[in-house]
Amino acid sequence: MQTSPPRPAQVSVVVIGYDDAAHVRDAVRSALAQGPAVHEVIAVDDSSTDGSVDLLDRLALDEPRLKVIRREVNSGGCGSPRNDGIDAATAPYVMFLDSDDVLPPGAVDALLDAAAGRGTEVAAGLCVRRELPSGREVPWQPELYAGAARVALPSRRTRLVHDTLCVNKLYRSDFLREHGIRFPEGRFPYEDFVFTARVLAARPRIALIPDPVYVWHVRRNAGRLSISLDRSGVDNWRARITAHAQAYDVLLSAGEKRLARASRARFLDHALRMYARELDLRGHRYRREWWALTRAYLATFDAGDFALAPAPGRVIAQVVLASEEPCDLARVKELAARPSRLRPPYARAADGTPVWSADLPRVTLEHLLHRPVRLLPVAVDAELRPRVRGTRLRLRLRLRLHELYGRMADAAPASVDAEFVNRQDGAAGLTLTARFLPDDTGPIDPTGPIAPTGPTDLTTDGSDIGSDLDSDVGSWTAEAPVDLSALGSGTWDLRLRLRFHDGTSRETTAHASTGPGLLRRSVVPSGRHGVLLVQPYATHAGSLALRVAPGWRGTAAVLSRRVRRLLH
């Protein structure tokens, strides 16, 4: 039997770390385990104080491919250690690995086959975000890596700017050196934004592959959060804006206007929405500084930049630019959700044009009159109420679909499929179907629990806003009993598919109503588990979700943890 010849060693893997002795061994071993294609693993320690260097030195005693570089002074960032790795690399190709992540088996071979086989300077593959300790995996930019492709010029596939990571890619070493492509030095958060822009500006040929080539570990409970997770201070937002602005300038200066515009559209759709969803978690001072920083940066955008962005990010940007002070944060958060939701009130200008509100009539929403129903930011409120029947406690789900400038009435709501989906594995644990009925027995209260609705007037406050267009104020209600016995332990997100009589549908989530008696913990009898401890809650984006602990033991464990937190 003939065996294939061993693959020549062609790749330098640069592993960087600082005070990460708990994880750096796994990272280095995952790189060495890639096989003979790896010529060397260069571990650059950024002046750690936790014994990381000694650990690496011991590993190097048994592994001649491992080279250890210790920086005498901590750089304060990731860019300088990576640049040291580029300078030390002796193989034709180089790739990067952070000390708290790993390379999956076969990653280097897959990238090397793509780069060498297709004659490209860069090869890129799928990165998977793995939540720890749950193990839940979420692919990063899966649309870009849906299939194998060869991109002759980056400007022909502008979605490349969406993937700002440097770690899921293989680069020809001489390409980086020829074009002087390096990371920003020193303390520079989001340094890979600028590095990726410099790579794209040099117009490399790029091979894309669908293979998973990098596992990004997300440790939300770590003592020291990663830069991407530590968003509690406004300096993080300032650093992101700085890095994004530099990346934009790099692309524009290289004549890559299409890529530069695409990067700004990405900022509006990703970064702006992500941080806007969290504004209500921050203090007054943070909000004011964030708002001022964002207004100043958005003022540098032109109409072409905004035109490329999906509607939710574009509208949020318009709201920020139209108001000098933070405003309408609850509505902004809902619009920033995925899928987006536009909550009442629904105002119109005197000529009938939909606008954000009576206070911000300059923010127009005319696009809502023409968008397909499947893309509309429909607003659905959800209540999960306990109901006592005799000696038995039951839960009932009540959903209210708000009118949206007459579009819902035109489509004619028919029914809703409601699924509780396990957050860890995406499996549906419970599916309900209910019919929508018109609801016209009382006023809408958009800030509280679901209530019947009827016509309501908008206050003009001296503006040119219209007041009582009936097509804007209707609603439809659907109700169904909920048997939670099918749900196991864990967190469950409510997902909806709205169906309309005109044959269209819309997938969305539901806003968690927060009135009296809602979102409270309940102990529910279960034939399967004995009891269920059920905690409805609102996610950061305002969506309804459930935490479930089945059985007496699970209930006792949750209550015990709660008591310990209270005592602490």
C-alpha cells in the first residue's frame, strides 16, 4: 500500500499571551498537533508575571519546534507581540493564535492546501466562537465562508471587511514583509481592524474555505475579560471608533473606496447596534459620553456611507445625529435587536411620511412603507402569566402584534408559531401555534404589559406631526396555554414566525412585557419532573427568554445559589 509523502513544513504559528498560564499550554499544543506542516510554533510572552514563560520553556525542552520569545516590557496590547512573531518567523506562511484559544485538528492543512493549491497570498476559513463552560458554538461570519471560493481582488467581495479577525487566516510571510504590513504597536485595542485593512489594501488574492480553522473561546465569567467582552467602560467604545476610523483611512488612502464604504456600513450594522443594545445597562455619565463620541464620528459619514447600511443601524445613527442628548433608549435598544423591533409610538409628518417621533421628525422612516413584510421591524409584546386552575398552576403565553403604518393590516395577520429554543444547542423544546384576533378594546401601553388597544392621538408639541391616523394604531392578539414539561434545564429563547393571510411571513422575537406580576419566578407542577422552577426574563435586547430548573433538586440548587448571592 502506497502512502502519501509527508507534507513539507511551511507554516509558522505565532502564539501570543500575557499572564495566561492556565490556557497557553493548550493553545501551543493545539498548534503543534497540526502535524508536519507546522515548521515552528513561536510563543511570544508579553512579560508575564504568572509563570507562563517557565511553563513554555519546559514545553520547549521536549519540542524542538517550539521557540519562546519573552518581551522584557509589557506592550499593553496584542499588536507588538504579533509583530515580534512576524519578525521571528522563518517559514513561507504565518498565522496567529491567542493563548486562550485553540486550533482545531486539520486547520493548518486546510488553509495551506487552499493557499498553495489556488495560488493566493491569503487563505481564510471559518472561526467558531465557543462559549465556556457551556460549550455552545456560534460560527463567525458564516455567510462569508459558506463555500470554497477564490477572490482575485478584495474589492470584488466587499463582505471581506466584515471579518476583521486576523487569527482565522494564513498569510504568505513575504507578502506581509513586501508590503510592510504590521499591527499597530503598543496599547491599541482592536488592532486586528487596522491589520486586516492593511492586508486588504494590498490587494491580495484570497482563498476562502468553509472548514473550521479557529476556535475562539468566550469566557464571560473570567476574572479578566477579553477586549471584545469588556465593554462596560466608554474607553472601549472610544478605542473601537479609533481603530475603525484608522482602518477606513487605510482603505480609502489605497483607493479602495468600495471596501472603505462597506466597512462603514458594517460599523453601523454591527458595532453601533451591539453597543446601542447595552446603553440602558450603563450609567448616566457613560451614556452622555457614548452619545457625544458617536455623534462626532457619525458626522464624518456621508450619504453614501449611510445608504449601504441595513435600515436598523442607519435609523439608529440618524436618531443619534438628530438629538444632542441621549434619548429614546428603550426604543433604540429594541431596534438594535436581531431581528429588529420598532416599538410604538408610530408618528407621521403632516404629509403622511412615517417619522421616528414627534420630537425627532427629521428621522424619517419612509422605507417601512415599501420593505417586504419579511424584513419589517414588527413589534410583538409577550406576557407569560401564571394562571391558577383549581389547585393547579398553569402558564399562558399572550402575544400582541402592533400595527406598523398600515403594513400589518394590509398583510392581514393570521397566526403565529411560537418556539422555545434551547440557547446552547438551538433545539426546539416546545412549539405552540395560535390564531391572531383583532384587538380593539382599549389603549396601547407600550411600556407595560399587553393591554387592549384602540385609537390614540399623538401630541404634536408644536411640530408638524399628524395625530390620529387609524391605520397606525391597531393590534392583534394571540394566546395559548404553555406546557413547560417538555423543556429541560437551561435557558430557552422565544422565537416567533408570524403568518399573514397574504401568504407572507416574518420571523422575529418578542419584547418581554414588564408590568406587575410579569417576569417573576414561578414553581410549576410537572408530571415529568415533579416541579419546574421557571424564571421569565428580558435579555439585553429586551427579548423574552426563560430559565428553567426541573425537579426538586434543580429547584433547590437554583434557590440555594440565589440565597448565597443575596448573602454575599
